[in-house]
Amino acid sequence: MEKKLPASKDKVLFTPGPLTTSLSVKQAMLRDAGSWHFEFNALVLEIREKLLEIAGLTRERGYEAILMQGTGTFGVESVLGSVVPPEGKILILSNGAYGERMLQMAGHLRLNAEVLRSSEDQTPDLDSLRQVLQADSSITHVAAVHCETTTGILNPIHEIGAIVREARRIFILDAMSSFGAIPIDFERAGIHYLISSANKCLEGVPGFSFVLCLRSALLSAEGHARSLSMDLLGQLRGFEKNGQFRYTPPTHSILAFEQALKEFFQEGGVVGRGARYATNHRVLLAGMSRLGFKSYLPPSVQSYIITSFVFPADVRFEFSDFYRRLSDRGYIIYPGKISKADTFRIGSIGRVFESDMRDLTHAVGDVLQDMGITLASGQNPASGAVSGSQPLLQATAV
């Protein structure tokens, strides 16, 4: 058997995270840091302040940024398990796997929960949301996902938030795959808790999540935590006491994140990074359309974070074979996660550029040729999704 030599560079990740990072972010991890040392504690404080800055928030206006060990799912579970009171009830809006995951968390945490589901290719029905909140006064919290990476759909959080605020409920937002690249007006959406992760649009590496929250809301949740290590208020008080994580922090991930934030601001913040991702998305759609692929979502709800493509109607197409052939060429894509359609997903985020998207689509064409598959080009409504995705950048920048 021929021995494979190691590749000269990493394969490029076209995923929603973990994702391809810059060389300088990787290099930032090539040193050690003392988790209790004053220099490291000062860095943690600086990162917390920078996260508030990205969101257009300040501590003086009553907001906090809290880092939590563990990636995004840990952060979401930390919020759900820390802020819903024993007598409370949470309404979860679900149109994909991550809304369903919140429902699973609620079950494990023994929370009183209800779900308002919509199809994976449709955003939540706002009239239904309003009616549910009017009919059930026991609901205290509402949770939603901003960019549901099951499909790439972008949910209307400002409209959802307005309804939640009018009903005087607490709004929890999973902004895992949107924060840092899609503008979010915190106050317009009435967000009390926003959760995201280091290894998404801010282009750090896995290791911690973070929660941006209204301090008064969190203080009012004292005593509700159902976990010792994921007690959100306990974590905040640890930072306030001595600047430290209560338990061992992911030091190397935080060092990488410091560099990632420098590069984020150098690129122009939310607007600059979002513009690059939107360009990546347009190039991807154009290239895949030329090859004859059809995107799953209608243009009106498609984000520029990740795109789902429907399997070709050719018996020779097997995703596992397609995936391996692309991997052999140095490109990693994502399998589909949609319950009612056979799809695969391609992300537009991370340290990838327009040229990378072109290289990927060329590689896809080569793989199809090797598999003996020819698709009819020009039939893909995804070509219209290029213009449909553009208005996402026109929201108010923060």
C-alpha cells in the first residue's frame, strides 16, 4: 500500500465552525499563560469589553459579557439552566436542529417548556407567536436561533423581539453563527441574553462561548442555576471578584481569540467581515448554479453564512463518495441536517475569500466529472439568491 505523505497545508474548511483560521491566530496559541496571572486576567477583561463593543453595548448602559468554558452548546445550556425560574416556562421557536437542541436541553434541565415549530425552510410565524404569548401567561422566557445552520435560514429576530418585548417576556437569542458578521441591534430586538462562540464569525478556535446580557435580568435570576460549573451569575461574580474564571479556563483558545479580535477590527468589524462573507456567498451560489446545483432555501430567507444544496437527481451521486473526493483535493464541506430533503452544506465563513470559493466550485466540477455526473445548468433558482442575500447587510450596523 502506498504511504501517504502529509499535506503541506491544512485542508480548507467550508463549515459553520470550527472553521479555517488565519496563521497568526494559530500562532498565538504557541505559548503558555497562567490562568490566575494578572496579565491573563487583564486580557480576559479586555476581551469582555471588546465583545460588548462589537455589540454596540457598554457596561455603563447595564450590559455584561461573560465568558463560559465550553463551546456554543455549553453557553446556551448555561443560559437556559441559569435564568429560567423553577416556576417559569420557556417558549422555544424551532425551525431546525438547534432549536430542537434547546428543547432537548430544557428536558434535561427539567424546565417547563413549549415549542412553536415552523418548517425548516420557513421563518417562525409571528402571528402564532403573538397568539401563544397572549394565551399563555405562564410563559416567562422566549428563545430563538438567529441563523439556523441546519439550512442557513436567517430568522427575523428584530420582529420576534418586538413581539416578545410587547408581551413583557425575557428574550434569549442563540446568535452562534451570526454574531460578528450580521448586524444585530440589541435594543431594537429587546435581547436580554445573546449567546455566541469564539469559533464562528469572529474566527477564533473552539474552547469557550460567551453571553452578552442585561445585567439587571441576570441579577434577578439569582438562585435559579441548575448547575455548579455552568452557573452564569456565578461566573460573572467570579470575574468581578478577582478577574478570574471560577474553574480552569481554555488559556490557549483565549490567546488565539485576542489575535482573532485584532484581525476582526482590522477588517472593519461587523460590516467589513459581513461584506466578505456576503461576497463569498455570491461567488459560491454563482459557481454551484453554473454546475447545475439547486439551493434548498428561497432567496428571501437565505443567509450568507451557510448554504444547503439539494442532492443531484442522479443515481451515481453518493454523498460519502463526493465528500471524500473533495477532501482528497483539500476541501471540507458539511453533510446535510435537514429532515425532509437530502442536502449537503457549504459555509462561507472563516478565513476564506472569493478565490477560495472559486477554487471550491472548480473542485466540485472536477469531482462530478470523475463521478460521471453531468447536471443541467441554468435551472438553479439559487442564482436569484445572490440578490436576495444582499439586503442582509443593509440592516443598521452596531
